[in-house]
Amino acid sequence: MRLVVVGATGAVGTEIMRILEDRPFEIDELIPVASARSAGRKLQFRGAEVVVRELAPEVFDGADVALFDVPDDISLEWASVAAERGATVVDNSAAFRMDPDVPLVVPEINPEAVRDLTKGIIASPNCTMLAMVVPVAALHNAAGLTRIIMSSYQAASGAGKPGGDELLEQTKAVLKDPEAAVRGLARDVIDAGEVFAHPLALNVIPQIGSMRPNGYTGEEIKVGDETRKVLNLPNLPVTATCVRVATMVGHGVSIHAEFERPIDVDEARRILSEAPGVELMDDTSNNVYPTPLQAAGLDPCYVGRIRQDLGDDKALELFSVADNLRKGAALNTVQIAELLQ
């Protein structure tokens, strides 16, 4: 297979390269592609040196698959170019996710959707939605999902490298004046920054994405739309509140899920313990439950804090965490490409 990775030097692109290095993915030739600024850089891949090429139409000539991790506008411009030159595109941006002619794929849930290649493009979902939908889909298959209410706790790296860098710089500023932090006055020593609407260090920000007229953010709307598409439940009610928190890697999701029939905790644990892509961590008596640090650098969606809703035997509460750079982005993209081998 001749594989092109567009955005190979970015945060997720770098993670894609690491994952390809480790997985038994048959690659005859790998072409890393980036902007003119990164063109010419030499990267190590499977014991050999590969040179980063500048994004141009000819990089896709003879390619079987092209993995894209670039901003939406770049994907909109270049994914069709790659497809026209014969490559199947797996795109990690939001550009094509809700296009009715482009499948939105989570390999653990709807792998058959990769056969629908009307445009030669396959979309990979939002990182927050992925942390939630993998375990919830397993429960849906058993009990019939009827509603989701969720709140996310999203890491700074979800805003890319600039987001992580901003959190680190703000944290350094706090450490220079720990007295202010102790007295709850860290805001007086932290610059507002440019990535987030408010200082993130020692803080949480209840906004991810632009505000919409209905009071929800773009991220909250995306989570619902993409969940409905992947699960093929066009009328599923999904209510989301997305919050940025002062962690570097790993998105956590608190989930309230309602079902067609009663489902208890023991049944949910059994289902989730057998679900592909899910790792059960649910022993609260020993403080065993998922955290972002636990998930960082690892592949599964970790699930715990499983409880029956106190007022509804058809509803469950659970907490799921996934590395937003791996399963939330790079890994899911590579898994889709593996379906195309």
C-alpha cells in the first residue's frame, strides 16, 4: 500500500505516524506531507528515513489511501483532489462528517460503512463523541438507546498544540506566585491568552466552540449530530455540555443514557467488559475508575462509575475517558485505513 499522511508533522499527524509504526499495517511506501514550512524535514519511520513533502496534487499520484489531519478548509480544498487522483481519503477534520454522501466511521461500531465511497472520502468523528459513543454503542446494541445527556471534560490539547502550550505557559505563571494560587487569585497572575476565552490554568471553561443562537456551542451540536449518524439513530435526543479543563491529554465524558428496557449495573458491566475498544475500570471500593492520566497514550475507551439512575431503571450513569489524540483522532483514523486493506 502507498500511504500518504497529510499533516504528518502536527500533533495528531505525529501520533498517526507513531501508531502506524507500531501496528501491523502493510505499507510499501509512506509519504508524509505538510505545509511548505515543514517540507524537507526528515522523519524516522520503521527504521528508514522519509522526507516530508509539501502539499501538492502530485503527492497523491499512485496513492491507495490518504490520511488527512488538517484544518477544515484545507480538507475541503484537498480531499477531493486526492480522491480524484485515486486515493481513498480518511479525513479527521469536521469538513465532511455530516455530508450525507460521506460515511462517518467508528470501526468498532459501523465498519461496513467504509464500503459507501460515493466521493472517495471517509470521515472520522469528533474526539469527544468518540470517547462516549464506543461504550454507549455496546449498551445500545443490548438495550436500545433512547436518549443521552452528557457533560464533557476536555483537555487543552483538544485545541491543538497551541492549546497545550497556552496551558503550560499559564501554569508556569501560577507557579511563580503560588501564594496567589492558594488564595484563589490566580487570575491576577495569568494572562488571558489567545486560544481560550478565559485563563485555563487552575480553571474550567464551559465553552468549546462558538456560541449558537440556541445557547449551545458548535462542539455540543457536533457531538449530537455525529452520535446520531454513527449509531444510525436520526431522531435520538442528545443534550451535551462541553467544558474545557486544565488537563493536557484525555477527554472525560459523564454520560446519562436512557434505554428501551431496564438494564442493571451487572448487565452493563458484562456488556462493557466484552465490548471492542472498551476497557472496564469499575471498582469504586478500591478507587478504580477512569481518569485522563490513566488513558493518556493508550488506545481503549476506559469506562467506570457505572450506576443505575436513582429514579429510572431504564437509565444508567457512567464515566468514560479516552486519549483525545489517539482514539479520539489518530487511532480511529488508522483503524479506518486498516479496514481498507
